[in-house]
Amino acid sequence: MRTSPRRPLILKRRKLTLPQKDASSTSARDENSGQDDKTPKQEHSQEEQHNSQPRGKMDCGLQKFPAGIKIIDHPTMPNTQVVAIPTNADIQSIIEALTAKGKECGNNGPNKFILISSGGTSRSAGPTPLQHLPSEKKPSAATKAADGQERDKNVRQTHVCNLYPFFFFCPDRQTERCEVSQSSGETMSSVLDNSLTNIQWLGKMRSDGLSPCSVKQDTEKENQMPLQERIKVKDAAAAAIPTAAAASSSSWQDSVSERPPYSYMAMIQFAINSTEKKRMTLKDIYTWIEDHFPYFKHVAKPGWKNSIRHNLSLHDMFVRETSANGKISFWTIHPDANRCLTLDQVFKPLDLGSPTSPEHSES
Amino acid sequence: MRTSPRRPLILKRRKLTLPQKDASSTSARDENSGQDDKTPKQEHSQEEQHNSQPRGKMDCGLQKFPAGIKIIDHPTMPNTQVVAIPTNADIQSIIEALTAKGKECGNNGPNKFILISSGGTSRSAGPTPLQHLPSEKKPSAATKAADGQERDKNVRQTHVCNLYPFFFFCPDRQTERCEVSQSSGETMSSVLDNSLTNIQWLGKMRSDGLSPCSVKQDTEKENQMPLQERIKVKDAAAAAIPTAAAASSSSWQDSVSERPPYSYMAMIQFAINSTEKKRMTLKDIYTWIEDHFPYFKHVAKPGWKNSIRHNLSLHDMFVRETSANGKISFWTIHPDANRCLTLDQVFKPLDLGSPTSPEHSES
DNA sequence: GCAATGTTTATAAACATTGAT
DNA sequence: GAATCAATGTTTATAAACATT
Ligand SMILES: [Mg+2]
Ligand SMILES: [Mg+2]
């Protein structure tokens, strides 16, 4: 920590909502490895994405290859291409197309390919033998509900076979994004959106009962399942209306799904300093942050709690104290280090709607 | 840091040589994002892998699917299957086979598939149309040598088209490994070793002149290219001899490609304490570690240097001092915290061959 | 301006310890 | 009281953004 002078309250750092792991690991143990993991990430933070390279290349539209194979930029995922493969295409053609595409961009090029089986010729992932697309139909709430209170029942009837996210390994580079924008690949975007939705469902498809060997991780652990899907759904619905101007607007998205510009350390200080005695239990810290920054309640992966704990342990400024009776342990801020930061010192809370702040009047 | 009592010298932690990112990010900027990234990882650390679940399943041998597709456990990489696909197989069969295999193991199953094109029927990746396997032939040192001093010239004539590492995304889980053991899939292991070599080469295949758009990251930055290939080559050659007993033996592999069980913090202490004045420049710390732990010279990703710097900054025990003339900055160990650890306190260095230790007698 | 060095934050993970059934 | 399991706490690793030299 080093107690360097003038640490910024508002994080400037934090670029990239980083692409994160792929196959990753561990079961559904604790907050980490949340079921949300490994989905193509992106986290919906459109802001913070549009900075660097103009890169005049823009060679990212639809591209046709032998055997009816088409490769299109993924409409939202950076560095990703969707490869539509006719069912009658031979493996050799597939490999050649991928190879060609891979060579074309070299190290700078996209490094993920998602293979989908297009019907027989072109239109891609529409009606294909092995699946049925329920697409927009309402959740129906069947499938082993009664689990948690509302653990997104709409993710269940998956469309298994046809869509598989393959991750293709180009050597390196990624700063040099291929600038996947809404403009390119516009023509197929609706179809692809469907596919993508499915793919992402599939990505976070838990044990839908289709796997015999999975008999343990479905309990409830820490898996609140960061309801991101619901957001996704609303997102899609909203996107169907304006399409153009609502890119990185400032309405609902911002207040709920946008990550606050404060570091964990700052937020913990906000939380603790918001109390009378300047001390707070871990659980209350969680709650305070969720109440004041909906991002963590709704869209952040469960691992954010791990990060909170990590910060509490790591930084010397946070010291753990035990209540008089020795029952409860509180986190406090070392007096020498406490700048008495509070949220409203750095942010006048307009009037979002979360001002009630059930501070849990710590015992 | 907290100066907790009795910090272990030998790391017990460090399980998983973690599967890491997939698409990851950034260009070849500094040590991070090394070109080695995203290759199937695994890092060769077989030890530390064989702990948990006995898992009586053992359904991991060779398996045949329609259209001549075969799926075999990867002989060394855990959680990975090699899918041998005849060139005449249709995409539908491929997807079905993968789907079936995926379902079979469910969430617990392997989450990576490597697709290779087998000749036309079975024997897998042997003689295939688009490539030629030099296999054991000596490096020959042709191809654009005169680069660095010896930047693995043998990696060049790659076998491009036929082998592609695809990463297949099973939803979650990984703790429940499929227990990939040397025993299963024994029959094909030699063939697969060849394939694997190529695949991994391809995985870190840099810009071999085949990509037009890559015109900048090839400079020299920090990209020493973690010569893992050379190791791999020797590996293959060595594997051709014993095959059975040399599985996770203790000979060459261990001393070079196996990660030492010491934390960065410990290694930095070893380095600094190995000097007279108990101080060392960053660069010399790098060098000392590389000299004493070949892993970091040869197989670690370039990001390890980032980690070194991170540790130096993070831990209060490491304090930076400036030489008398104010020119050079040395890293020292805070006296209160210095347990005077040295490498030979914890490890009698048999007689590996790296004892000369050009300590760079810091100016 | 660039590369090396240094600092800080974020995330994931392994594992230990404590608390509650 | 032991066995389990969940919550909490600590530490290491890695990647990244950014600052400073
Ligand atoms: Mg602390
Ligand atoms: Mg330090």
C-alpha cells in the first residue's frame, strides 16, 4: 500500500472490462467462478471500450469462403468472428477458411471464432436439424424451478447442439482490436443476436439435467447468478427500439449496470465511514455497496465479494476488530489512514432512488 | 503483507497452473501479454496435478463416433481431448460427436477439445495432405537466423493448416477433472505427441512472415519468446525412448520446465540475500532468478517480470534505495523483515549445472 | 519519445480459520 | 462433541493501467 500521497478517489485506471478467462476452473464453490464466468464476458460496459485505435483497416464485414462458409464479425464481442458453416461443408474447407482468415489478419486479427452450423447454404443459424429456437418466447418457468427465489428460469430450455462456442487461438495481440462496431455486419446482426443469446446461455448453461455426472454444484452456494441475463433481455428489447442513438446513453444502463468509478478500497471506506462508530461487518459492507452501487447487486460477477475481502485483508488501513463480547468482528479504518471519505464527498447523489440506505445499525 | 508469522518458504498454495485467459488482450506491449499467452497453457507442471478426486469414472479412453471421428484424451494436458476428424467427415457429424462427448461428461467433463484432421480414416494426424512432419530431424538452423543469439531457430518451418487448437467451452467446473492419466490413450500417445507438438507450435506461431498485417510487434520489446518450443522438441525426442516410465519423472523436465515451489517474494529474497551488500537492481534480480530457476528463462511467460516488479512494490519488506551518486536504484530488504533467506537454505542444489551464477557484481 | 522501472488496482484462486448446523 | 459446510480472512499469482525515471 505504501500510503502514497494523494491517491485518487475517482479511479482513472480501470480501463478494459477485461475479457477474462475462458474455460477457467473450479466448481461453483464460492463467489469466484460464478456461473456467470466464462461467458463471452464483455459485461455490457460499452463505455470504456471506445478509446484507442482508429485503425483504418475495417476489413471486418461479411466474408465468403469456399463450401459456403461465411465469416462475419461478431456484432458485439470484440475480436470475435462468427463462422457460419453449412452442414455439408467438409472439414478441410473449414480449416482452410479459418486458416485463411487467421492469416489475413495475422497476429493483430481476431482470435476467437464461434462456429455455428448454418442450415445448408447461407442464412446462418436459422432452422437447423438439431435444434429449435424458442427465441423470444416467455420463460414459462418450467424446468426445476423452486430453486432460489427467482434464479432466472428462462435460461433453461437450451438449444444445445447447434451452437458451440469454439475459441480459436491466434498467437497474440489484442490491443489492436478489429474495431467491431455495430455498423459492420449490420445485415446479419439480428440473426446473430439470436445465436449469440443462445451461445451465451449455453455458456452459462449449468447442469440442466442433461449431464449425468454433475451431481453437486447445483446447490446454492454463493451463486446468486448475477441476473445479468435479465438485463440482457431488457437490453435486447430496448435495443429493438432506437438502435442508433442509444449506444452509450445515460439512462437506465448507467445507473444500474455501469460500474462506479471508485476502487474497492474507496468503496469500503465509504461504507465504513458512513456509520456512527466507523466500523462495519463484512456482510454489511457487502450490503452497503450493493445498495449504493446497483452494479454490484445486479451485474457484477459474484467474485466482487472476494475482491472486497481481498482488499480488507490486503490494505493495512483496514483493521479487524472484535466486538466487546468477542462475538462479532468488525472492520475499521486505521485512524492514521482514515481520510474520512464518504460517498457524498465525491458524489452528490442526484436522487437516484437508493437513498434510504438501511444501514443495518450495527449491533 | 501484514508480516504474518511463519510464512511458508515452500509454497503449498499454487495449485492449478491456471487455464488463464483465452482471447485476452493488449498487443505485444511489455512483458505481459507475451506471445506465449493463450497457447493451451498447462505449462508442463505435471506435479501438483494429481491430488483430488479418484473419480471412478475413467471413461476417458479412445472413443469412436460416426463418420470416423475419434476422440481421445490428450496424453498430457488435463481436461483436454483430441478430436481426430477424417477429412471427409461432415460438419454435422463433428458437431454431433462433440455434443455427445460434451453431454457425456456434463459439466464435469473436459472443457477443451483440440481438433485435428486425420488422414481419411483413422490413424490420426499422421501423413495428411497439407503438411509434412519433420518430427525428429535436427533443427537445421536455417530460416531467418541471425536474430538474437539463439532464438530457437527450429520453430520456423511450421505445419500450418492442419492443426488448429480449438477451445471448447463447457459451462463450468473444472475441479472435477477427468483424471487424464498416461495410462488411458496409451495407444495413440506417440502419434498424438507429434500432433501436439505441432499444435503448440502453431499456438505460439508468431508472425512467420505469413501475415501481412502484422507490422509492428515483432521488434523486440520484452518478447523474448519463452523458448518453450525448444523444450518441446527435446521433449518429443526424449519421449520417443522410454515412453512409459518417463511420465512425470524427475530428469530434465523437472529441472528446466518445472516451476519452482517458491513464491516470487521468496525468490526475490533469495536473490537479494545472495549478494554481499544485500541489495540488487531489478535487472539483476531478473537475471539471478533466470539463472537459478530455468523455468523463468525458458518456459514462463514474459509476464513473470511484471510479477517481480509487482512484488517489489507491493511488499513493504522490499525497499528501494538509491546509490550514493543517485544513479542506480537498488532493491533491498527491510532489516526488520529480513530473515536472510537464501536458496541453499531451502534447497541443496544437487549439481544441476547452473552454479556459476554470474552475480553481476553490482556496481 | 521511448523503454525500463515502479505503483496501484482488479481478479481469480488456494487455502486457512471461524461460525453455524 | 464430531462432522460438515458456509462465511470469513489471508496470501499468492497474474494482468493491466498508468506514473515515473
Ligand atoms: Mg487489512
Ligand atoms: Mg516495496
